[in-house]
Amino acid sequence: MKAWRRASGLAALLPLLPAAGCVLDRFGTNAFLDLPAGTGAQSASGGASSATSSGSGAGGANAGGAAAAGAGGSTPAGPEIDCLNGADDDGDDLADCDDPDCGGYECVPAHAGAIGFARPVGAADPCPAPSAPLALAGCGACACSAQAGTCSVSAQVHKGHSCGYWISTKYVEDCYYLNYQDSRSFVGTAAAQGNGWCEAPASVAPSAWHGCAVAAPGHCADGGACVPKNPSAPGRCVLLDGAAQCSPPYVQQARLYDAGLAQCACLCTKQSEQCAGGSVSVYPDNYYCSGNAATVVALDGACHDGGTAASYRIVAGGSAAICAGEAVPAGPAASYTLCCVP
């Protein structure tokens, strides 16, 4: 039997799989599918010797026929017994997925550095042998709470109705009065001051990810990887160690972690901040900006007629932070990158 080779990062992820006639090593960079000694594949010469030996005990004609078959060497020894070992087991010059005997397998694109080929499945879905169940955890996205800030205002105040006679520019949110009633028009803008922020939740529960995986795929003539089919899980994915880059045609699907991950933390980033705007409230019949305003004009960069004013109030709207959240492990955890073909 071949010597087992195990990788340190994922050695405990896949349990030993007691499939019929074979044993699947734990999930690792160079794990193989091996056969117990004395079962399955034998050399053509060994098969011929055995046939000859048994034939001699039964009769000369049988012995001669067995010897002739052994000497010819062109008759396949039997079906492909292992579709993941990269070998031509039955002597038909076809190995693994290239052999019609491996109808339950298919070729998927290879990926440098892959430590496993996997298909996402439901938690209760079975995995066809020789693939084995793989359970990992994900942190995914998290929802950040956007906290409001304030906007700064700039309002140019004009005498008249068409912004043709500038009087002053107001920057402070306040009430301004005239010495007498007069017409006013306004041009202004409002901008976020940048004092909004993003608040993260205390913690995020990890999500479960389940898949069927093989650590060492078989041979494909086109350079791909031979893996078991799974009609109930058609996804084609590879697992890379750590925070790795996916190569086309694979794209990153998720960052995954050991299944024992207890808690995730949410990292919130403020990407931008949007101002809800500003306005001018115009009061034609009092000098204290009291009661209901007769006219409200927007500070949106355009000229707006405020009508007759005795007082007016500059109003700055609130701002809203635009947040992005990313959930990450709350403590040290081995990580993997799941890359899938769309």
C-alpha cells in the first residue's frame, strides 16, 4: 500500500471514509484514495500466473487457455477499479475520467494550490463515495447601524425675486430678520460634515457550510481534475488554504473557517456620507421665525424665490453614513478560500 501523506492545515477536516473496497485518507494536500493490499488491481502477469495455476489443477485445456491469455497482454484485466489514482488499472490505455468505466466521475477545471475539490450540499445530504462530508464555518456579511451626522449649509441671500442682487452669504443654521418686510431670493448648498458614523453589532453567529470533497482528484486528458459526480450538488468548487486568490474560471465564493469557530465579529467601515440637504424657511409676518413658515425653499444650488420676508431661518438637514460590514472570526482560526465556477 502506498504511504499516506497528510497536510497539517486540513488533516482533521475529513473523517476516515469506510467506502467499499477502499479507505479515504484524511483531508490533506496530498491525501490519496488507496486500496487494501491484496484487493482490486493486480498486474497482468500476476493475473495470468494465477489463472495458469488454477487452470493446471482443473485440466490441461484450461491451463493452456489461461497461459495464452496471459501471454497476449492485450485483453484488459477488468474494469477501472480506482478513478482517482491517475493510473490505467485495466490496461486499456485510459486512466480515471478518460476511461468509460468511470461514468460516475467528471472532469472539472484544475486549480493550482487546491487542497480539495468540493461541492456545496445541504447539511443532511449524503456524499457519494469516495467523496466525504466536509463541514466548515463562514462569517459572511453583517449589518452595521448607520448613525446620523449633520450637514453644513451655505446660502447666498439676494434682494428681489431672481437672485440678481446679492446681499450676504449665511453659513450658520439660525434665524435672521430684516428691518422691514422685503423680497428675498436664495441660492445655496448643503454638504455632509462627515460626523456620521457606523456602529457594529456586538457579535455575529457563524454560519455552517457543508460540502462533499475529495482531497486528491484523478486524471483528465484535458488537464482537468477528475472528481465524483453528484447530481444533487452540481456546483464545482475548489478549496484553497488561507486567504488565496481564485484563478479563472473560478471566482471567490466565500471565506471559510474551521467548523469549531464559536463567534464572529463585525468590522464596520464608513464608505461615505450623504447629506439630506438644507433649506430656507421664510416668515413674512414676524421677525422671530416663529409659527409656520409661509415658504420653504431648497438649498440645492438653484435660485429660489422666497417671496416677501420679515425673517427667515437657515435649516441644515441631517446626514446619513453609508456603511459596509464584514464579519470575521472573533479569535484565531484557520481560514480557507472557496472558489467556484459560476
